Amino acid sequence: MTEPLTHYSTNFSSHLPELRTAIKLTQHLPDFKALTIDAGFFGNRGGTNTQQIGYALNVAAAYLQALPTADLSVADVAAAMQLHLAVGTSYFLEIAKLRAMRRLWATLLHAFHLPPSLAATLRIHTSTSSWLQTTLDPHTNLLRFTTEAMAAVLGGATSLTVAPFDSLYREPGEFSERLARNLSIILREESQLGRVTDPAAGSYYLETLTDTLAREAWALFQATETKGGFPKAWGSVLEELRTISRQQFHRIATGEQVIVGSNRFTQAEEEFEFDPKKLLRSRSFDTTRATYPTEVLRLVTAMHFKRQLQQNQRAAVVLLGQDANQAILESFLKTLSPEERVSLALPETPDDTLSVLFSTPETATLMYATVEQYHALAREVSAPDAADLSIHLPTLLSSDVATMQAAIQRHGFQELSVNSYKTDDILARLQGKT
């Protein structure tokens, strides 16, 4: 049973009886782990390696404290646990992350007066990360997954899941699923990585990284425990994750952090293997990834210019992401000459606003709105079930031009202007059309 971290603060106490039952019913199955601590949740939302480890330990500590009863010991709970980690593309850091995780797991169990032999049985399941996965130039995902899979194996993962390279934008077919399977098979059968117990041992660099990461993660774990541990500290954890992810969005927008095929070494005239409109309408499209603001802008821009050519008479509003306008404007600045940059002051949007693109047959406009304003627009334009809106914000809304313009004004959406530059100018520059 995997802990549903997205609703951690509200579900913690309510599902403890179910977890106790699951652990008791599976105690006679030594190879079955009833409780998975999903640290991949943090990594797939931009969390650092330190945060993945530290917060995973906080979750585990919360269960080690809350689950034991008179007939279920803390040792029983610990034996029923396994960890899930998302492995990213920072090769050496990811190897160090798994090594530090095992070291700190032993430290955590020691704090609960459990023997080292129990810590040695820890199972770590790893999966390729979705955080840097992209729909643009999607075959680069194969290269990312190869790096991530090698790091997982060399770091000492017990098991590994490799995602199909095209899983973001369509149902994976036989070809992409076979590639995903064969990637790990090649590492095992041809590279023979599984024949060495700890191939990373003894490397001064990796040992130093592991020590540093372990110290930082344990310090974060302790700091979170002083706030009351999980679930009391859940709100501050989400805010820290958001801060880190926004920093990465900024680095990607400015080119400081390279995403091959998305913000560097791009295909200017890339032909998409999918229908952008259909993808943006899909409820399964992952909008939490680091590359989402960059790629959705590319997709929306392509849709906008295509609509102009076809003289499509409908209007569209596309959700670019939370606080994405600032990243878009920083990317736009890079297309200007140094003289223009100096004289151009970027406007600032209020915190906690959603960035959107309003597109009509004649023009496009960058705008921003609060979550409540966007909800109201979505209800009016597409009339979805209000309950659905509480868990899913529609990425693409469309209607006739008059209806959409009136709704945009009525619900208080604000235009984001950059001196004399119109949104069409900004989009054209970002697409390399000027």
C-alpha cells in the first residue's frame, strides 16, 4: 500500500487502522512489503535530493510512532516498509542519494532501538523521474532514462521501473514499452552491472557526496521533526517544495539549467507526434514537471499561429502554470539585444497567480488570474462539475470570441504588458520567427 502523499495531512489518522490490518495480514510473507513510503512524490515535484531523503525519513518516523499497538511492534512496522525514490539525471548525486538513504535508514531505526540487521533488509524501489521528462524532442527521454537507470543500479537500488519515453503524451505502445524493458535488461545482461555488490564504493568523490548529502538530509529531518513532524509540518513542506521548483523554473527560463531539446539544442520546426490541443485537454497530462511552462508555451504558440492561418473563429485560454509569466518574460529577454534589455523593465505579477494565454484569431495576450478567477471562468465556459475543479484545473478552455472576451473581463483577468511589445511579438521571438 503506497502512502497517498497528496492528501497526507487529512488522511493520516483515518487510514492507520487499514495499514495495521494490511501489515498483520502480510507478516507471513517475508518478500511482501505492505507499506511503501513514496519519496518519489517529492522528487517528481522538484524537490532536492536532500528533501527526498529527509522528508522520506519524516514520513517513516511518523508511521513508526503512530502504527505500533499492543499486538503490532515497532519492529513489525519497520519490517513492513519499503521506499520508493525517483531517480533524476544528476548522475553522481543520484548514486549518492541512494547510498545516503540506506545509511540514514539505519540511523533512523537505531533511534527506535531496532537492530542493524533490520535496516540491512531495506528494499528501495526506484523509478525514472517525471520531473525533467518532456514532450518536446521526446526521444531525449530515452537518454535521460538510461542515465537515471544506471545511477539507480550503481547506487544500490533493489528494483527499478523505467518509464516508456512517450508516456507523457500518449498511451505507450509495444515499441516504447519494449525499449523501456530492454534498457534495464541491457544494463543487467550486457553491462553486467548486477554482478558487483557495490561498484561505487571507494570513490572519493562519491563518498564525499554521500557524506555531505547524509548530513544535510539528517539536518532537514531533524528540523522538520522540531516543527512537529508529519503531518503537522506538511504545509511548510509543500511551500518549501514550491520554492525550490520555482527556482528551477527560473534557471530553466534563463538557460542556466539546460534541458536538452526543450530550452537548448531545440528543433525550431519540430513536428509533434501528438495533437497539442488534445494533449492539453487531457486530464492525465502532467502539469507539475519542470519543463511544463517551456513546452506548453511552445505548444500553445504553434496552436496560435496555426489558428491564425486557418482563420479559426474561436477563442482559447490556456493555463501556462502557476507564476509562469515571469519565466516566459525572462526567456523573452534573452532574445533581445543587450541595449534593449537594459532599457526594458519586466513587470511583476502577484504571487500565487495563474499564468494564462488568451488567444483569438487576431491576437494573443499574456494574462494572469487567481485560482478562484480561473475556476469561475472554467465553470462558465465549459461548465464542468464543480467537484472535479477541486482536483483538476482544465488546461485548455475554448469558446466563441465574444463569450470568452466577456468572461475574461467579467472575472477580472489582468493583462501582462511589456512596454511596447505585444504578446504576438513575444511568441514570435520565442519561436525564432523574427
